[in-house]
Amino acid sequence: MLRPTAALADFISSTEFEDLPIEVVEKAKCLVIDTIGVAIAGTKEASFHSAERFVRNLRASGVSTAMASRLKTNAEWAALVNGVAAHAVDFDDWHSAGGVHPGCIVIPAALAVAEERDSTGKEFLKSVVVGYETMIRIGMLCGNRGFGIGFHPTSTCGVFGALAAVSSLLGLDARQVENGFGIATSLSGGVQRYMQGGASVKHLHAGWAAHSGTIAAKLAALGYEAPEASLEGEYGFCHTHGQRACDARAFESFPDRFETLKVQVKAYPCCSELFSSIEATESLVRKYGLNARAVKKISVRSINTAANLCSMPKDLKVRPPTKSDARFSLPFVIALMLSRGKVDLQNINDDTIRDNGIVEIARKVEPEVDPDLDRLFPGAAPAIVEIETEDLVCRERVDHAKGTPENPMSKDEVVSKFKACSAYAGFEGTDTMIELLTRIDRLNDTGEVSRAFG
């Protein structure tokens, strides 16, 4: 019988840095650079400032750092604040088959505890990899099905990613980790109501999962007991959050193949299922020199997430009330690309979401689920965009947008993205931070990274 809880607990407790293939270590370093850069950008957002003020008011003593802040607190609360920052601009990494954003939860939790424990860079990176692998595998096991019943798998599965990373740093044995799974199962939560407005609550999904997973690991370390088989057992996580099914295929290659290698670094600060539509639109603008004012109709055939969840209700998606809501709007990002020529941190702002010209273009977007394209998901999130003007009808299809495993970002591109995120936030320590993160596996104290925030 498949026992994923025990298998994961053994993996988390027994994995050493030396067990990680060099390509996995290098990918993990890129993901750390990416996540911290995105979190720096996230410190500009109102959700981060609310979370930071909340934790500051707690006056909880500790040595862990809130990013881009002089706040020092305990690891649990630092993980919350930094998790909110890392998810606040929807620019953080993504694993399609697992249906999760691992970096915004695993890395804030690991960084906070590594700073608290004076962990080395190797210990930190090892914890990041086991956190990613755990969170992704649970997404593949059952969590991805949670979308169908209204759960947000990044949040529901994320608590286990944080648990795994922190358990690794604390040196818990397999029995302690399995207890941690039992605790974390009861702390798992997060629903998708944000798709219908109020999307900034989604940022808290990452922060709370990082916070809760850290608590679960620390309680397990102190001997707190919890049920075994909390993933696959009756009334366990698969039963409650995965429509009562465990997909054994998630563990066919475990632990010999690292799913971390398939994590997508995002090229645009919005829902990843919109990327193919954005790139198809960009290609048409480039090829035909399209003028946004001349466009009569924009047809977008795509997968269900893009054509339904990111397109309905129409009035909300055509005129999103906030930047967070705009990042989940297919009509808005298509209109933004046509009118401004790019979809980036600078162009998703309070002015563009209120721009009547962009709204009028967004009204011309007609989304449709294409069953043939939808069947390719999650292996691909393709889109076909057709734009009609007075003079022509042009069409473009994109299957694998920039950043996907089939079309990955280079390390140089990840560093460039980091610089763009830093510029957006006005962060002055960019060069120092990049230098530290590039050699993080050689640091004797991961706390150097956090202290570089000033």
C-alpha cells in the first residue's frame, strides 16, 4: 500500500546536501535568487505593509528578519511576513503538475529558521530542496484536485513544504517529521474565493502556510504527537482536500527524480495560465504592428483557468478593482499588452486599471475554452489568440511560454528579473544581495542574506 507520509518523512529526515545532484543545487540557487527578488518587489504592496505592522505590534522577540524592514522577530512571524511579500505580486515560481507556488512558502520559512539557527548555506539549500519536493509531490498526489472543490493548493499543500524545510533544518528524525505532518494537516487551509475579487487575501495564503508549517515542525521537535498516515489515511489530507483520492503516480519516481528541476520561473507578474495568451498577443503586435485603437475583436482560445476563472465574471475582469485582481484577468493583461506593449511590474498599476482606453480594449476580448488545448494541461497551458482589425485577421498559438521547463529562463535572465524587482521596490542593496545569493552554498551563515537587507 502506498504510504506517502512515511516515504516523505524518511526523505526529509535522511537527505543530506551531498545527496543532491549538482543540477538540482544550481536550480535551487536560481529559485532562491528569484524568490527573494520577487519578495523584495512584494514589499511595495499594501498587503506586506499590513502584515509587517501586525507582526511589529506583537512585539515578539527573535533574531529573524522581515525583508526590507528593520523588524526582527521570531522565525514563525518572519516566515509569515516574508511569505506575504513573496506572493504579493504573483511573480513567484510555479510547478504546473503540482498546481503549487513552492518558493513563496518554502524559502521564507527556511530563511527565517536558518537565520535563527545560524545554519550554513548548504543546510539552507538542502532544506529548500526537500521543501520543494515535498510540497510539489503532495500537490501531485492529491492537492491539485483541490482546485475543483475550491481549495488553493499553494496554501493547502504549502504548509507541508514549510514543515519539510524547517524539519530538515531542525534535524528531526522520521517519526518526528511524521508527527509534523499530522500537525500540519490540521493547520492546512486556503480557499479560492479571491478569484472573484479581493485577490490580495491570496498573499496571506503563502504567509500563513509558511508560518503554520514552521510551527508544526517546532511542535514536533518538542514531542507533540499527531496521527500517522495523515496524507493518505481515512479523513486525512487526500480525503479532505483531494476529493478522496491519492494519485500513486506522484511517487513512481520518488525520490530518484527531482521535480524541483521542473519549477517554472515566471516571466510575467500575473497568473501563469495567462502567459501563453500574453506571448501570442505580443507576437502579433510585433509581426503586424497592430494599433490597439484599430482592434475590433480579440478571440482567445485557451485552457479552463484562463477562459473561465480568469475571465469571469466579465465586469470584474474587464475593470479589475485592484492590482491584485488585475493579475488574474485575461482581458486586462491582453489589453495591457496591446496598449502598453508589455506586462510587467511597472505597468500593472493603479493608473492602468483605471484607464478607460484599456478597459474598452478589454471589453473586446472574447475568451473560450478549447477542449483540445485544455487536454494538454498541466503539461502545457497553450493559447490561440486571434485579433481582427478593419484590414486583417491574424492568429498566433503559443504552447510553452517563457519560463516553462520547455522554454526555461537562463541564470542571467533570473538575475535580470531580480534587478527589475529591486528597481521596482527601490531596494539599494541589489549588487550585494546578488553576490551573496550566487554563492549561498558557500556561506557559513545564511543570516548574512537577511542582514543584507540593512
